[in-house]
Amino acid sequence: MTLTTPLALSGAPGSPYTRKMLALMRYRRIPYKLYFTGREPPGTPAPKVRLLPTFYLPGADGEVQAVTDSTPLLLRFETEFAGRLVKPADPALRFLDSLLEDYGDEWLTKAMFHYRWAFEPDADKAGRVLPSWGPPMAPDELAQRAAFISERQIGRLRYVGSNPTTGPVIEASYVRWLALMEAHLCAHRYLLGERPGASDFAVFGQLTQLVAFDPTPTAIADKAAPRVAAWVGMTEDLSGLEPQDSDWFDSANLPATLLAMIAETGRVYAPLLVANAEAVASGATEMSTQIDGQAWVQQPFAYQAKCLNWLREEYAALAAGDRARVEAALEGTGWAGVFG
């Protein structure tokens, strides 16, 4: 069903996925109206699972539905709105964009949750500020809401995979990603060239919190990755950028800095996806594996098993020449053999 604008959604500045989609719509010049969470109009439908952002879009029957999950929404908007697309036309580059978007959405979010709720200064700030983006409330009510949010989010760390065993892996990976992205930004504006892809908005969403809100990871980025911090500020609103088709990288001649970032995703995210999918398929209540030579233990996450299936389906649909270019980009990384 054709969408009409402005699109309506609810979200909050402390939600990386809200920031992902708002930046995407600004870049694509899709009109929208934002309701801060808790301030939606009366009668607004509730989603089956409360995730941010929540879009209010017509379903097949024309009735307004509450729709979440940023990646399917991004893909839907690619078909509903013409121009300034964020998925490359080149199928090989498009697959790599999907891979990096998934890394941003599903691995970098581990760093975001970990730093925010495993470090006392970060948890204190988040507990006080996050509920303040909701409706007005008295000081005692705000304190109660802050305690509720902190307790709920700290309890969710088991889904993200942040615990004393995995913490050092997450922190080391975050530091490496900053260094790799900082090196890439020395010569290129965005992950896949001189125009942003879906992967840029996914990475941006998580970094809005990691390098611009939470004290501990922000301090790390300020010292080690000033270009990354500046990139986050600029990517917030790219409505003035005028992209060209020639702005995408040639998938047959990718820069070493991008290949290094892809290798990092294979180093940490690939073994997690494979082990998690096996745990979900077997009905295990705990998933354990080795990531970067260190132990990783967490509760299995069914959604990330779906993520792996979606990547495998996209890979399987590639023509032989496109698949060869993807394989060249993944050669020598942890992704070898993961997709088929």
C-alpha cells in the first residue's frame, strides 16, 4: 500500500534505532512527524513488541498499524519513496551494505548496552535522562521512573550478551572499530563511498549513544577517534547532501580501510551469529562459543538467528559474478563459509 506523508512515528533521542531512522528520513527527504515516547495521540495503536522507533503505517486492510524493526522499514521505504536511495544498485555492494548494517544493529548495540548499563556513571546518567524525554513528571515520579528503567535495562543485558565474561570482548571490539573507522574516514566520507548506505545509518544510530551521550565510551572516542565523533554530528542531518550514482565504491576495487572493517565484523560478529543460530535451532537455554580467542556466554537470541537467515538468503540470490566479488571481500575473514 502506498504510503502518504508525513509519516508518523514515536521514539526517543536515547534510542539508537530512532536516531537511525530519523537520520535516514532526513537524508531521504521523507516528511515525518515525531511523537516522543509517552506523548502519542490518544487512540494510537500499540505494537506487539514495544520497540523504538514505532511507525504508524497502513496495513494491507488500510487500518493503521504500529510497525517496528528498522531494517524491514528501511527496505520498505526504498520501494515506497523514489530517489536518494541507501541500498546500492550493485548487488555485491548491496550485500556488503546489508552485512555492515546488521553488524551495526546487532553487534555495536552490544557495546551501547554494555557501556550504558555496566558502568556506574553511565547507568546513573541514563537512568536520570532517559525518562526525562517522556511526559512531564514531578521529581519523585521521575526518580521512580529512573529506577524502573535502570532495573529493566540492566535485566536485558542477558539478551545483549553483556556480562563479566563477555565485557572485555565487547570493549576491545569497540576500541578496534573506532580505530578502523577513524582510519577509513581519513579518505572517505561514508562506509561505502561518498554517499551513505543503510549501513551508515545503522552504525550512526549506535554511535549517537556511544560517542555522544554515554560518558565512558564517549571519553574513549574523544581521545582516539575525533573524526568518528565529527562524523556522528554531521550524519545527524544529511538533507543537504546531493548524492551521485558514481559516489558508491566499485565492489571489484574496495579500499583497504573498508576491507579492514569487514574483517573486524567477521572477527567478532560471525562466530556469534553461527553459534547463536545453532543454539536457537537446538532449543538450548545458553549459548557458548569463542570470540576473538575468548569465552563468550549468553542467552540465545532468536531474532539474531533470523538475521543470519536473511543474510544467507540475500547471498544465495546473488549471481555468480556478484558472489565472486563478495567472496573476494570476505576472503580471510571470519565470514568464510558462513553464508554457503
